Amino acid sequence: MKILKAFKWLYPGMWVKRWILLSVFGVIMISMGFVMVLLEPHPRNKAFAGIIIILGILAVITGIKRIIKSLITVFLPQREDELVDKVYQARILEKGPKIVVIGGGTGLSTLLHGLKEYTSNITAIVTVADDGGSSGRLRQEFDVLPPGDIRNCLVALADAEPLMGKLFQFRFGEGSELSGHSFGNLFITALSKVTGDFDAAIKESSKVLAIRGRVLPATLDKVSLMAEHLDGSQTSGESQIPHANSPITRIHLRPVNCRPTDEAVDAIRKADAIVLGPGSLYTSIMPNLLVGKIYQEIISSKAIKIYVCNVMTQKGETDDYKASDHLKVIIEHTAPGIVEYCIVNTAKISEEMRAKYKQEEAYPVVPDSENLKKMKCKVVEAHLASTEDYVRHDPAKLAKIIIDLVTSLKKSR
């Protein structure tokens, strides 16, 4: 049966027969040339044999090249010129450092946009404690883990056509039962039902988007986030925590015995660098660190531990927090040694943007480097803020700082 299938290459219209024959003819010419070199003592005949060998090599190269091009035009129509760049890019990126990034929300996806230009050895460990918006509705209606943060990370790492990313991020408007849902959330939810496994749904979605790296849920257990407040009250649910009227003093997960995924633990153990944030401190970063004893795996890892501090405070979570306050919360919920380097923004935020964010009761985070150093943390100061539409980290600048830091420290260790 396999032999019969092989003969299909010789069917009319396949556009490969002539090039196969040219390659075979080239091999025959090369063989004849070497025979002549060995058997013909006369120098003139050896020179003629050399010409035959060269012509044979050219015939083989041309034949193989045209066969490859014929195949590429089938699988990558109108994109054959991109193939060399794609192959070169893939080979370079697969040699990049192994970086684990931990968090959720827009902060994590912003970082991934930058990092994927330097390495494909990226593992994003993403929170699954979200219970608001489209993710919360799908979680409640279909009893699945929330797909929203995972979708954002998949799109950020995507190497597929830009249209695929736009499709996954497309959100249905008002006037239908799908109102507020994004296509990507629905796609992942449907896949989890078809495969019977949320983890498998993420892997299949990764293939569709041809992502550079991989995206892993911190846990496959259905968890909820709980917060204790300064006034003694408690808040249940990630989406409700920022709306409480009292500062957060402690945060924890239910159930407390939720287990991290084996792949997440393995990635942490093999990482060259582990990056926490950027992202909401209590509702994006902390939920990952509190899964089982995953923070102990981070501390035990030989990787460089980096925390990327947010550019702006967040109402209901980090009101009036300086950079050192962010780090203090992480250490108090885990243990010393979880962060070695803290990256802080020192770029000035324009008055126009300050006024815009003041309406949301959000303000620039003060980069109090001296206090960070007192906490035995090395500080990396840089102008990282991007203020085109929103105040965010500049993905290219942030990624370069992290890669440069990892590369320099790897050489010195």
C-alpha cells in the first residue's frame, strides 16, 4: 500500500516529476564523473569528468530546490519567501534561555509579547482563579476553568496569522446571549468539552495559534480566591476583592490543598529565569504562588528570580503601595528568597495620563529602591512605561532588560 502511495508523486499535475528526474539524472552524472576520474588516466579526460561532476551537482541542487518550492506553494501559498526567515528564526529562538513567567491579566500578556522575540523556551504559568466577566460566566455555566487569562497569553505568544489572534480576541457585542464573550473563551471551553480535558484544550489551542512557547494553568483544580481585610471582613471571589472598602491584609486559596500541575513544577525546576509579574499583585500573581507549595519550588530552583513591579497602583488592591510594599506582600505570603531582582520603572508619567488615571484612583508606583535593597533585593531601574493609550510596560524594553540580565548572570555563574 505504501509503495502504491509513493507512485502518486508521478501522477500528472503534481509538478514534481521533472524535478525528480533532473535530480536522478544529476546523481547519475556525478557517479559517471567519479568513475571516469578513477578509471581514466589521461588528465584531459579527468578534467572532462570534473565538468560532468559539477554539472551533476548543479542538476541535483536545482531539482531538489524546485521540488521543495513545489511543495511550499501547496502548504504556504504566496508565502514561500517567508520560509527561510521562519526557519532561521525558529532555530535561533529555540536556543534562547528557558524562562518561566508567572501571573495573569494584561500585564503577563504584555511581557510575553516582548519575550517571544528572544526565545521560544517560554512557559507561562497562569492563574485560574478568575470568576468575573466572560470567564466567570463560562466557569459557572459549563463547570470549566476560566479561560480568559490563558487566552490572552496564547494570543500574546501566537506566531500564526494576525487574523487568528484577532479572531480569538473578538468579543461579541450587545443584543445576544453571547454578549461579552470572546471567541477565544468559547473556543477553549468547547475544546475542553470535546476533549474532556481543559489542559488538552489549551494544548490544541496552542497548535491552532502556533505559539512560541507554552501556556500552563497553575492548577487544574477549581479554586476560588479569598481575601481578609484590615477591618476584619472577608471577600470571596477574585472579581469582588478589588471592590471591598478595606485594605487587604491576607489572601488565600480554597481549597487550600490544591495541587500545581506537574508540567508547571517541572518548568520551574529547569528554568534559567523565573519572572513574577507584571500584573495585579493580589489577584494575578499571588494566586499562582499559593497553589500547593509552588513558591517553595521557585525558591529551591537555581533560576534567577525576578519580580517586575507594576507601573501604576491599583484601586482596591495596592492603594498607596510603593515598590517595596509590593515585594513585602509577596515575601509575607511565601518566604524570603523568592525574589532576587526587582525591576522598577523610573520614567515620568505625563500629567495628562496622571489626570486620566486619577479618575480611577490609580497613581504611579514610587520606585523606592533603597527600601528594596534593605530587603536584600537587587534593583534594576529603567524607563519602562509606555503611555500611548494606557500606562503599561513597554514590552520590547522590558523583555530586553530581562534577557540581558539573564544572559549576563548565566555567564557569571
